[in-house]
Amino acid sequence: MCMCVLQINCLTGLIEAKVANTTAQGKPKNFDEWIMRVMGEGIANLFMRPYNFKVNPNPCSCAHTIPR
């Protein structure tokens, strides 16, 4: 995939996440939901989920500790 497409996906996801986080009701249920709310789908898929899988092989959706 072209680097430009990845950058656009990351920025678009970040903007969409900011809008969704502003209108969200309640706290995220797990770490994966927190990643999506704060960073968006592009950054989550490209960086956060792969890195967290290397550190902890359990899915992010199983982590109940949410950063503050």
C-alpha cells in the first residue's frame, strides 16, 4: 500500500475518532475501544494493535485496564 494512503487513513481515522470521542457516552469498555476512540482505526491497525500484540499476545479487547 502506498505511504500516502496509509498517512491519509491514519489522519482520517484520527479526525473521526476525535469526533466520535467528543460525542461518546460513557467510558470505553476495554483497551481496544480506548485506542479506537483516541487514535482512530488507521493508527490502531498500523501501530497500536501490532505493537501491543508483541508486548502482550492477548487481544486488546481483553485488557480491562484503560489508560487515563
